[in-house]
Amino acid sequence: MSVFQQVLIGPLKDIGSNPAFFGEVVIGGILAGMLYSLVALGFVLIFKASGVFNFAQGVMVLFAALTLVGLIERGAGVWVALAATALVMIVLAFAIERAVLRPLVNQPQIILFMATIGLNFFLEGFGEMLWGANVKKLDVGIPDRSFMAAGMQINQLELSAGGIAAILVVVLAIFFQKTRIGRALRAVADDHEAALSIGIPLKTIWVVVWSVAGLVAIVAGIMWGAKSGVQFSLSLIALKALPVLILGGFESVPGAIVGGLIIGVGEKIGEVYWGPLVGGAIENWFAYVLALAFLLIRPQGLFGEKIIERV
Amino acid sequence: MIYREAGQFKTTYAADQAIFPILQDRIFVALAVVGAFVIPVRFANEYWLQAVLIPFLIYALAALGLNLLTGYAGQLSLGTGGFMAVGAYSAFKLASAFPALNIVLVFLLSGLVAALVGVVFGIPSLRIKGFYLAVATLAAQFFLIWLFNKVGWFVNYAPSGTITAPPRTVFGVMVTGPDAAAGARYVAALAFVAVFALIAKNLVRGRVGRSWMAIRDRDIAAEIIGVRPLRTKLLAFAISSFYCGIAGAELVFLYLGSAETLAFDINLSFLVLFMVIIGGLGSVLGSFLGAAFIVLVPIFLTNVPHTVGLNLPVALAKQIELMIFGGLILFFLIVEPHGLARLWQITKEKLRLWPFPH
């Protein structure tokens, strides 16, 4: 009875007694979730178009942030540095297509996945060699102050992160739905061979998706970097994006967003209200267990395509 | 010429089904095993034993375990570090709770505990597969490490949170603890690896291994011809975790001496996975080759600049090491997706005809 009360009643009573604080926790969770979504979005884009599970997405975030900070430190203006970083990520996309993807065409997915793990290590060493490994402060002029609204403390930085993530999603949606390249991307995602047969160049498409994923990585890198400094641990958020993907489904852009929000909010609420019962720090694994429990009920994720198997 | 099996006729079924059907292989393996037991103990110095050979053997055992699961049964796992931690912590608990228990028995029992945990975390594999399963095994990795960090019982409430290997003897020779000689620890590790490699080799060519491969290649078809997926997959998780658990216990007891959970973090999982990929998925020999490669490359990379008179700063050397490491993984995947074991097979084919290839 007391265990039941501790686990179920106690935390709920806490929530009820201080709704403003609960609101703060939820908003904090939503904003953290937005950032997870940004990373997950990069995964989804590449997976949709090429079926490659890009483990290096987290390091691409780190690499983009490192490049941006390095350029700003060397006296470049914020916008110049941004443009240069974007260019670097596009060049990187070309290099990856040429050096990694093209020789591995027609290999099983698992081999490509391993290749991106190798890429992960390579980029990590490369980025740190170019720009140094110490923690850097990233400041692109986003205000980082807190204000009160309806009795809740809200951080401006987190708010603008949410805003930018929302804008990015809208832009991506328009890009996918309305432009010529976006249509080609969707065609490739649907059926490689059919897309090839009507004359869509697969290689160009790959470069485009990896570039777009690189640009998304820049945005994610700016947000995370402004929040907690540019450092190696940035690449670890890639691991946090994995449960997000599982929840949302590997093929779905809206899934990445919704999954990120669920994981972000669930993680924060779990940590604040249930964490103390088991000694805290459950944020590390809570997302995975949540995703795991979810997988048992719906193996293809919230928005994933139903898996139909044939022999 | 060297590898020509002409003239080696098999007149019994037993001979036809031998582990090493070719005479040259039998001689080579026998020589290698005897050599591995005798030569390093006599001639290798402390540094070689401690820095190269002991970690190589332990990683080889872990890679063997993961190879059974990922290479043979096709279930991708990123939870190896967690399962190794289970082995290490249960060995520590068993050794401190029952001081009279033989250390070999402690290792085997801790392997069993790891197998049990592996089965629990293998249950999702019945419904999910591929990348989804890989992420699910990450849950095992993070949850187990967190558990060992948080619950003081696992470390006997040591304030430092570390587990240390108690001194224990086998046949009157000290093999674990601070006073154990490197040679003795080497022989202990080697004995374990030799026995378990033999068991693995026999497992994968028997009924169990074949049902694993059937599940790996096409699970629905395997089910139709009568392979039970539930039993087969869970058995793969159990045996793989058993191997990993023993490797984890050895890692602390025979190699590190003392460790905390940091030694078993996600990087260890990736390291063992690389050994399996670079060595060759679905190959017992590949596990050894991959482990040797991963153990030797960092040592090579740290020593080469010194010998040519180049003094790189530590940070730079570390970064270059990462780059070369990543580059090599890419290189091997592109050139030979089947790993070092496949290269060895090609060499063998060449050696059959050498020196008259036409």
C-alpha cells in the first residue's frame, strides 16, 4: 500500500499542489524535446531518402557547431560564419557521397550503418583536430534571459529554440511538398527503382539529403551549443535522438517532432516527480525504456509505415 | 601447394564432419594453441602480457559472444558493455559473498547471471528487429550501468563505487588480485578463451548454429521450416550474454584489477561491435582477428610517432587515432565487408595453388 502510494499517489499530489511548477517542467520538457527533434529530423531525412541509418548525425551536429565557433573565434561575422559553415556541410555531403556511399551501394543496410559509425569516429577526430577539443561558448546573439509568464519561469533562449525548430519544420515541409527536388526526394523515398526509371538521379538526391541533414545539424548545433556550450558531449545527443526515432517511426518527419516532444516531456516529468524515488539521474535511460515499452505495443512507431513482411 | 588437400581422403563420417577437415589446419591450430600456452609465458615481458595479450584474449571472448548473437543469429546488439558489466559485478558479489568458492566457478556462475539478464533484454527481439532492436538493446546498456552506479549493494557499499578483484588461487597459483603474476593471469584468460572458442565452434556448426543462421537469413522462412523463433533468439541472447559476462568478469579480475561502471560504458559496446565487424560477421576466427586488430592499432599508433622521433601532443595523437580508427573501419567495409576472416580465406585459396597458380 505504501509503495503504491509512493509511486502513484505521491507524485500526482505534488503535481496538483503546484500547477505552475508542473507547467514549468512541461515547458522545459517541450523545449528539450524540440532540440531532440532537431537531431532526429536529420536522421529521418537521410533514412527516408536513402535507407541509411546515419549514426554520424550527432557528430555532424558537433562538427557544424565546432566549425561555426571556430570561424567566429577567428574574427568572422556571425552571418559570414553561418554561410561558410553551410558551405562546409554541403562539401561534406559531397565528400560522404563520393567516398562512403557510392562504394557501398547495394550493401546490406547493416553495413551502411556500421560505415556511418566509422564516419562518426572520423569526423569526431577531424573536427577536434581542426578546431580544438576544449569547451567553447557559442554566442550568435540569441538572448538568454528568463522572464515570468502566468507564474512560470520561461527561458528566452529555449523559447527561440522552439520557434526556430517550428520554422525549420514548416520550411522542410514546404520543401518536401512544393519544390521539384522535394518531389524527387519523396519519389526516391517511395521506391528507388521507380524513381531511377523516370530519370531521377539518385546520386544528386543523396548529396541533397545529406546537405539538408547537414543544414539541420547546423541549426541543432547552434541551439545545443548556445544552451550548454560546444563540446564533445554534443555528439552524445545523437543517442538521445534514437528513442525519439523509435517513438515517431524512422520514416516520418512529423513523427520525429511528436516523438521528440513526448520524450522531452516524459523525461522531464519522470526525472522531477518519479526520479527521487529511485535515487535520481533516471534521465539517462528513461527515454530508452519508454521507447522500448512503446515498441512492444507498436513495433513501427507512432507514424511509421506498417511493416509488411513477405517470404 | 601448402594448403593442398589432394590425397586427404575421408573414409568415415566422423572424419568428414571434423572441425578442421584439412590436415594442415589441424597442425596449424594445434601448434597455435600449444604455442599460445608456452611461448608468451616463457618469453613475453610484463608489458606485452599486460598491455597486449591479456586484453586481446578478453576482448576476443567478448567479440566471440557478440559474434554469436550478431554474426550468426543476426540480432544487432549495442548492449554488450551492459552485459559485461553484469558479469563483472556478479563475479565481484559472488567472490566476496562466498570466499571459499573456486574462482573458475565464480566466473561461470557470473556468466550464468549475465545470460539470465541477456534473456530478459532479449525478449523485445521477438517483436522488433534491425535498428529498432539495436536501440532497444541500448536501453539495456544505459539501464544496467545506471543500476550498478545507483545501488550500493552491488559494490558492497564501497564509497568509491569501485569493485576490486580479491586474491584467489587456482591449483595453488595466484590468478587474481594485486599479487597475481601477469603470466598466471594470461594462462587463466587463455584457458577460458580456448575452451569457449571450441564450444562456440561446435555450437555454430551444429543444430543450434544452423537454426541461428536460418533466423538470420530469413526469419519467416525459418519459422515455416520448423525453427522456433522464441527459443532460438532467446538462446542466442543467453549464450552471447554468457560469453560477454565471463569476458566482463575477466576484464576486472584478470586485467584491470579494479573498475567502476565507466569501464563498461557505451564505448565498450561499440568497441566490441567493431571487433566483430572488422574481424568478420559470422566467423569464430574473425572474432580473434578483430580483437587483435582493435587492441594493436592504438598501441601501434601511439608508438610509431615515438620511434620515428615525432613527438605529437597527447590530444593531437588521440584525435589522429580517432580519425585513423574511423578511416580504417570505412576502408574495411568498402574493401572487404566480410572482414579480416574473409581475407584469411582468400589467402588460403591462394595458398592452395601457390607457387604454381596456372
